[in-house]
Amino acid sequence: MSQDWTAFVYLIASVCFILALRGLSHPRSSRQGNMFGMVGMALAILATLATPGVENFATIIAAILIGGAVGTGIALKIQMTALPQLVAAFHSLVGLAAVFVAAAAFHAPQYYGIGMPGDIKASSLIEMSLGAGIGAITFTGSVVAFGKLQGLVTGKPLVFPGQHMLNLGIGILIVLLIVWFTIGQPAWAFWLIVALSLLIGLLLILPIGGADMPVVVSMLNSYSGWAAAGIGFTLGNNLLIVTGALVGSSGAILSYIMCKGMNRSFVNVILGGFGGEAAAAAAETGDKSVNSGSSEDAGFILGNAGSVIIVPGYGMAVGQAQHALREMADQLKSMGVKVRYGIHPVAGRMPGHMNVLLAEANVPYEDVLEMEEINRDFQTTDVAFVIGANDITNPSAEDDPSSPIYGMPVLKVDDAKTVLFVKRSLSPGYAGIDNPLFYRDNTMMLFGDAKAMCESIVKALEEQ
């Protein structure tokens, strides 16, 4: 295939990727968005293989088959609750790939058209060093994020005195090494850039607490895109540049949206270490008492309500309760109850986590409303049914200036006439802080597994 035809197919693939992002902006069009993305990637791979100079097709096809088989196996086995970990793991692979490509380009530049060993273009040196550095940060940062989400690494912030100054010092040293590498092209400088970037990836993510992990996931998504774009410049591949820029910019925008949803700045997330540090104190409930009830109690209250707003959280995902929850909502609708869902932008462990789960359970899209759309309606709602959520409903964010989450926008479920709170125990949420909502007079705690509780409530409703 000629260069002109390759460029034309790359252009079509780029349009497909843009349409994919557009489609993924709403659950209703997400399937179409995924199709555009798959078509675009297929075109990109075929056009690249047909480019003059590409050889050793047996090795390339073998790699594609191995990777495709592994990806298919993971996709078939992965649980919806583990999607955040999966995304973090995939980000780490993108970062590692950027490091490998940059290393190959540095040690064999003649095959990439960027010069000869020891005499590489300065612009290419800058591009490969930035791509390798960002890729290395993405790799180790994503590995830590995976560990935190999987429970292999504590969700508490791992902080130590002087950590910010250490990070600043390493960052300055990386910049100086990139300058030195561009001037003298020593191999040790390249690998030292990679090593320090791997280290700072660890140092940046380990101090970030569990409550900020949705922001971290989208931030690492952005990093992986910029790493790919940097390597695209090194390879002279326009499509890789465009795709990397799309991923990088969309991830950055998503990070901004997540930060806005938590009323925190990006710098505050990186430097704040929020989440988990107050867990021990939160466990001390003293002589506080709660109103606890059974599924029969909940069924009676729900069945006699005129309107219900359901607020899902990570506990629903863990209990895989989305199907039982939808059955409960359908039963209420058949009884004449108005049922809607309120979604907080950072509910779950990654952006859009709750929307995906509800879509999987075939919950009507028109019933699912964002926080800005639903918050004002809690005051006129009979029942707020909170299932597995915690921090995103914590009133301390509005009325306790000493709380770590003070100022974070939350769903105002406490304004409803009655709050039914499904939870296994009074343990704190992912942010590690107690929720005063548990002890309010208008709150009834429904202790137990989320799925089992919904199924029991359905039976209670059917008996009315």
C-alpha cells in the first residue's frame, strides 16, 4: 500500500476513534461507540501491516493472535466489579509498550528513519525520552492503582515526611537528564530517565488514598495517551499521534470532571493523600444507636411510597445486586411507585461504573439521572434507597468543616422523608470516615448482602 493510501486509511481510522469517543459519552450510544472503536483499530492495524517496509509478518501475526487470545479470555472471565482493576492493568501495559518502543528506537534508530546510533535527531531524542518517561510513570502508577483496587495494597495514603520535595527533586532531575540525553545521547542517561520515571510513578500513586482512585484511573488513562502520542512522533506515525492525543485529552477532561465532582483540584488529589487515614477513628461509634429494620419493613415502606430514588454504590457492584435491584424497581413501578436512580460522578471505583452496571441490568436510561439532575428532588421524595454507597451520601461533606470530604458535592439523600440504607455493617466507606447519616432519625439501616436484601424485599412486595 502506498503512503498516500496509508494516510487515507489512517484518516478514516481517526474519524472512527473520534466517533467512538462521542458514542461512549452516553450509555445509549455506547455500543455504537465501541463498534466505531473496533472498526477504527482494525483499519489501523491493516493499514500499518500494508505499509512499505513492514516485514516479518509471521512474528507480528503471532503476537496479535497471542494478545487477542489473552484479551478474549480476560474479557470472558472478568466480573463487572473488577473492571476498574482491569482498566488500570491495561494502562500499565500501554505505558510499558511505550518504554519498549522508545528503547528499540534508541538502540536501532536506522530502522525508524531517525538517524544512526550516536547520531539521532535531537527532536527524536526529546520525543522518545518524553514517551519513555511518561510510559514508565504510567506503568508503575497503574500497577499501584491495580494493587489498591484489588486490595493487594492498602487503600490508605502511604505518606512520609518530605515526600513532595523528593518528588520535586526527582522531577527536576528527569528534566535535566532529558536535556543531557538530547545533547550527548549517552545510553546511561536514557535508562536513568526510565528508572527515575518508574520510581516517581510509585511515589506519586502510593500516597493517594482510596477515595481518589476514580480520579487516578482517569489520570493514568490520560498519561497512557500522551505516552503513545510521544512514541507516535518518534515512529513518524500520524495515527498513533492522533489516537494518543485523543486518549490523553479525553482522560484529562475526565479527570477534571471527576475532580469537580469531588470539589478537589488535580494538584490537591496528587498532593492531598485523601482517603483511609480516618478509618480507625470512624470505627469508634461510641454510644450512637441506629434504627435497623428487616426486608419486610423495607418492603412495607417502599410499597406505600409515592416516589423512590435509588442511589447505587460500590457495595451494589460487589454484591452483584444490579439485576435484583432492577427487579425490585420493576415491582415498585407495577404498584404505581415512581422510581428513579441518582448517580454520583465518582460512585464506584471508576467513572461510569454504576451506569455500566445498571445498563447491564437493562435499567431504562431515562430512569438514570446524574447528581445535578436529581439532587433537588430528594426534598419531595418519600424514600431514598441507598444500596452500597457511603461517602457520596455523607452529609459531613456539607455541614462538618473538619471532615476530610468537606466541600465535596454529595447526593442529598438525607433530605428525603425516609432513608433506607443497605449495608453489611457500620464500617466506614472507601474514604475511611464515618457517615452520620447512619444515625439519623429518618434512616433505617438494612444490614446484609445487597443482592439478598433486594431479593427479600421483592418477596415482601409481592406479598402485599
